[in-house]
Amino acid sequence: MDNKLKLSFLLILLACQVFAQQKHFKAFRTQHAVKIDGILNENEWAVAEVANNFIVNQPQFGATASQSTEVKVLYDDNAIYVSAYLHDDPTLIRRQMTLRDGEQRQDVDVFGVAFDTYHDGQNAFMFMVTAANVQSDAKLSGNFNLNNGVDYNWDAVWDSHVNIVNDGWIVEIKIPYMSLRFAQKNVQDWGVNFYRSTRRLNEVSYWNPVNPNIAGLVNQFGVLSGLENLQPPLRLSFLPYVSAGYSTVPTATGTIKNVLHNGGMDVKYGINESFTLDMTLVPDFGQTLSDNVILNLSPYEVQFAENRPFFTEGTELFNKAGIFYSRRIGKTPTLYDSINQLAVDSGYTILQNPSLTQLYNATKFSGRTKHNLGIGVFNAVTAPMFADVRDNKGSVHHIETEPLSNYNIIVLDQALANRSSISFTNTNVIRRGGDQLANVSAVDLRLFDKANQYSLQSKAAYSTVGGAYAHNGFKLMNSFGKVSGLWQWNFSNNIESDQYDPNDLGYLKAPNEVSYTANVSYNQYKPGKNYNFKIYSFSLKYQNLYKPYSFSSLYYYTTFLKVFKNFYDAKLVVEGSPVWSNDYFELRTPGAKLKRVPYVFSGVFGSSDSRKKLFFNYGIGYATAYDYSEHIPYSVVTGGIRFRFNNQFSVSLNSKKEFDAGEFGWVFFESGTNVPVIGQRRVIRMDNVFNAIYNFQARMNVTLRVRHYWSRVHYVKMFHVDSEGNFQNLEIPVVPGYDNNFNALNVDAFYTWDFRLGSRLIIAWKNAIGPDVTINGEQYKKYMDNLFEAFASPLSNQISAKFIYFIDYNQLRRNKSVQM
């Protein structure tokens, strides 16, 4: 038997050994209510079965956990209860207060429980409590693995209490059935695992072993049995809200002042034990974090993060096919910028020009049948938006900037054996007046072998866009790879036709691509002499244009990551393109291309031990490329520092500076001929973000985030481009007026108080640089000059308060029965 066969055989034996270690544990039914106080004085706790003997996941997989943990599970007709006795020296327990869902890389001990209620090895609900009694909850899906983290966007209503005792700390948790979904059976088994993080040791352990070299997490759960005659309650809850505030927005023609007032409601209705209907009526998203606006010189749209709760909670089904970009819903109206330009060009006065489209309502229907078929339906309706402008004669014009629109998604996701699945997704957009109707359908097949060693994925999508510029297109993707073991690899092929367009409800930078990608990685989680674990990886991507089929680029990316014994980490990155490439998108002209020079980039990035009061991260990188006649350098420096004053108060500052001496890109089209002109530009970009968090208690805090982004662009040369993409002999005089000095400033401050389970008060203050503010780049050439001038410029301000109250129909019904 050769060495490769021996290695494969050993890995299969290891996988079989892990599955053979699957633990079983029995829940105990209680007939009495359990008081959630962190004191385990109910008789049922004394007779319930104990789960213990936790196994380390990191830093040394397979070792016995350094501290003993004892977990018990009870259940009744209303909820499931979990208690954990975490033995430890109470003086060593880390108890930093954090934001909800914010325990990662903080100085706090954590206990968690996760339930795979359908026992499919793919989907689970996870509930975590810190030693300061701060809650985190998350959904784990079939795509989850230990390298990708968990989805913290989902928030449930549940109760917990922590009690510090002489020999450790106690957690007591109550999870109402309304916060879970499960099939209705007389007797059922759930997948389960218990998690503990002992922060001073940086030790993570699980009750059922979780091997970091094996793909997936939920498939490595144990079994919870003894659940009999579960009768899910009527899952009906209401979240009415009222909000009020005031905003001022300075413009070139005056200040727009608005009194803000709104009211609406979220409704959650459990149609049966497995399916839930979520609705939001006239939502207000004024208390969400501001976008990280940048100066975008590329031909591609900037993709922003989703911060609105309704669009982040419980959307894992809708995101599975990768054709749903929720920021399309409630986006900036299509003609928003045109109205602002009208004011500049014609001297009109803007009386009203909303920057966001109002959402009338949105509905999510989702769940999973007892046969593991996931079904999801999402629908949203946005209002028509209008701008009011006054012309030079005093007449007021009411201009539609966005039509009434309906957005819809349908998903069918069948979970199969061995973490496998097949899904179908359809997205549809209908606008009033028939403007650009759009439809995209996608099928996604994911297969894993029984030993969880290899994976095959195939995806096909087809888009149809109607209207004046109707077009159809398709996408095909296939990949095969080894997903577990020390060595992991993957090969994939992606084809996007020139007319493929999912962007009415999805996000794609650009279609018209055929690419081949190969990845290989070495994942050593067994500690060595001076490290806890190390990961080495190499990727190679060969890309062509789909139509006409021609070479585009060849790109490689290599990383070397080590986490050392002192829990510092360092990563070396080497990437680049060894050959000349063709950029078919930069010139914004169909069929035209721009030659790109070979380059190589190398950098070192890392961070310190995040347990310490003073934590820092760093990065420095340098790229070199040779133009036809000169050496063109690029450099990037990143750095961050976080200081924890005490368990309640911490501040951080993160900075990034980029300098590119020779960024080549499109500048303008020549008038009359529409010939594209490119320029060599010297670009400086700086992005600084300051954060401060003060926690009054576990469910009350104040957060402050200040972000200033500065980009200075100076053109040193300009060129025409020939049909082959060359420009070395086509230099033209530099046309003035295209240099830029761009500043973006946002201040976001939030006071948040969860005054009862599911209910919240938010007071928000948002401050930003005015939309018409330009800072003179000739007068203010340095970063600090721009920072001070940004704060001194006219700023838009908004202060608002939002009161949200959680109403559980079952509680109302019980209270009414007691009164009667």
C-alpha cells in the first residue's frame, strides 16, 4: 500500500472514529415550572441526567477539558430548560460585558447549547450565555464550517440567568418552544451539543467532540433523546413600535428640515409546528448603522452590508443560492442623483428628495417539513417615491424617482443524507408601469460522501429581464473537492453568459466570464513546538471572457497562517498576476479592453492576544508592477488598537492607508466621439473608524462609532487606448478638472435598553457630512486637514427614538385566564 493510500485510509478511520464517538443524552420531563434564577434548587434538576466529559476543540483537539462541566436538560409543555454547572475558580472567571451577539474575541467566559431539532446534521439553533449573562443566539446551516463562523443575525426571545458560586458559575436557560421549530412527533430525537469557552486559557471545548479537520459542525453533534409528546404552543407574537425624531440636511440651495414620526408592527405567526410567517408593516430603519461610503473609481457597483434586522434575521434559506441581495429593497431611488444634479445644473431648489425608498411591508414564510424539505417565501412591496423641486419661476414640480415595486423570492431546499442538499430558488421583481420586470431561477446541488471527505457542488441559474432592454442569460458552476483532513483541495469552473443579469434582486459585479479555480490547503490543528495551529493555502484562478471567448487573467493567492503558543497570530500573503491580463470592463465600452501589467503583492498581517486589555492588529503590504517605462509601487498599512478599561467600557481605533502611485483607470468619454480616455492616477486612501462601548448592564449600553474616509486622486498622465488595449504610445495632454478630494464622515451613537424580553428602547443620533460638501484638495492636502475640515463643514443631523414592545399572545391568554 503506497503512502497516499495509507493516508486516505487513516483519514477515513479517523472520520469513522469521530462518528463512533457520538454521545447520547436524555432529557427529563418536568411537571413543575422552573424558575430562571441561576439556583438549581428544583427537585427535577437533582434527578436529571448529566452530560459531562467535554473534549477540547482548540487549542489541542482531543484533550480533556481543563475544567469540568455538568449540563442537564428538562422540558415541559411550554419550553426546554438547560442548566450548566461550570466548575472553576470564581476569581479567574472572565466577565466582560459585551453587546448581544458580541462575545467573539472578548474577555469573557461563555457557555452554549445548540439543538438540531430536525436531526438532519445540517441545521441548528444555538444559544450562548456569557459569565456576565449577556446573550448570543445564532443559526447554524448546512453551509456552516468552523472556518466561516456562525450566523448571528437571527434573534430569538429566551431567558437566562447566571450565578457565580464558590466553585464556578451556573447558567440557567429557558427556551420557549415559540423560539424553536421542530416536527410534531410523539417521540423524537434531536441533535445536540454543548459548548464552553474558558477565556483565560483560550480553550474551546464541546460535549460531543468537534474535530476542526472535519468539515461541518452540526454533523458532529450528539443525540438528545427522551422528548415525548411535545405540543408546540400557538406561536403568535407582535412587535408594535412607535418612533419620532428630527433631521436636518444641508444642500446647495438650503437646509431641508424634517419632523420624523412613524409607527408600525412586526408580526410573527407560527402556522404550524414547523412553519413561521414573519411580517413587518411600515418599518423604520433609522436606527441602523451608516454605510461605509467610499469613492468608487471602479466600473463595479459598491456592495454594502445589510444592517436592517428584518433582512438579516432568518434569511439563510433565501441566501442559499447567492442571488438575493437584500439592499435592493428600500434602495436609493433611481433618480435621486439626477434630482440633485438638476439643482446644480438648473438652479432649482430641492424641497424634498428622499434618499431611501420607503418599505410598505415585507413578509417571510419559512420552515422545514418532517421530511426535511425547507420552504421559504419572501415578499416585499416598496412605495413610489417622489421629489419636490421649485424652478426659477416659483413653480413646484412633483417628480417620481422610484416606482411602486414588488420583490418576491421562493425557495425549496431538500436536505439529503450526509449533509447533502438540493435547492431551487426563484427571484422576481415587478415594477408599476412594466419597467424592467426581472426573474431569476437557480438550482443548487451539494453532495457529500458518507465519510464526509469529498464534496461535489453544481449550480445553474437563468435570468430574464424585460422592458425596453430585454435580455436573458445563464450561469453554470461546478466544483469538486476534498473537504476534510490535513490536506484539502477543490477544483471549480464558473460560466456566466454575457447577458446573465441577477442584479434586480441580486448582486453580480459583472457577467461574461469563464473561470477555472484550483485551491489546496494544509490545515494542521495539532499543536507544535511553538504554535497552536497553522494553515497554508494556495489558489490559482484562470479567467476568460465568455463572449467572445478570449483570455482575461491569471491570478494566484497564497497564505501562510500561524497561531502561536502565546495566541498571537501572523499571516503572510503573496498574490499577483504573472502575465499580462486583459480588463474588459474598465473602459465601460462593450468589446473594448485595457492591458494590465503583471504584478506581485506580499504582506504580513496579524494580531495580538485578544484576551489582554490592550489588543492590537497590524498589517503591511507592498506591491510592485512595471509599466512600459517605469516602476509603479503600491503599499498598504493597516493597524488597530482596542483597550478595555474595565468590564464595562472599551474603545478601539482601526485604520487603513493605501497609496497607489500608478492606478490606471477610465476617466471620461470624449465628447462627440465617445472615445474612452484612461488616466494614470496617484491615489491615497485612508479609512479610520473609532468605536466606544459602555455597558451599564447586560441589556443596556451606549455605543459610538465615528468613521472618516478620505481619498485623494491626482492624474499625472492620460491616454487613448488602441483596439488591443495598449496605451503606451497614445499619451494625450492631461485634461484638468478630474482630480478629486473625497471625504465621507459618519457619526453613529445609539443608546439601547432591552427593558424586558423582546422589548427595546433605542435612542439614536446620526451625523454625516452634507451631500453637497466638497473640500478643496489644493487647500487641504493632508489627512488631518481634511478631518478637521470635514467636521467643520455643514453636517446632516438626525436624532430619533424608537420604542418596541414584545407581546406574546400566549402570555396574554394566560393572563386573561388568571384574571377570569
